[in-house]
Amino acid sequence: MAKINDTPDPKAIAELQGRIAAEQAMIQNEQTKLQLYAMVAQAEDKIQQQQQRELQARTWAARKGIQATPITFGTP
């Protein structure tokens, strides 16, 4: 950013601004990827927790003689 203020040539200024914009776009893309990875990890944690609850329900039902049906999502 300091180079822009020190550069008298408009063409060089435009080039520096373009490079800065490209770097900012790459940083934004990396931030978006990291957010996506965090969301996927959170979803996988929820799935694992649900599977554990279903396993516990089946185990408890087998011991008590009660039929437990697993929960399904996304089916009408």
C-alpha cells in the first residue's frame, strides 16, 4: 500500500492496485474454504452424535424389549 503512495506513474499504480485486489480475492477464497471445512466438520460431528444416540437407543431397546426405530431425515 505504501508503494502506491510513493509511485508517481499511473500505470504502475494501476498495476499495484490490481495485484492488491488479486491478493485480497485469494485471501477471501481461502477464508471461504476454511468456513466450508468448518461447516462440514460440524455436520459430521452432528451425524456422529446422532448415530451414537441411535446405537444407544437400540442397545437400550434390546435390553428392555422395546422396539426403537432410527430417525431418518429428508424423507417425506
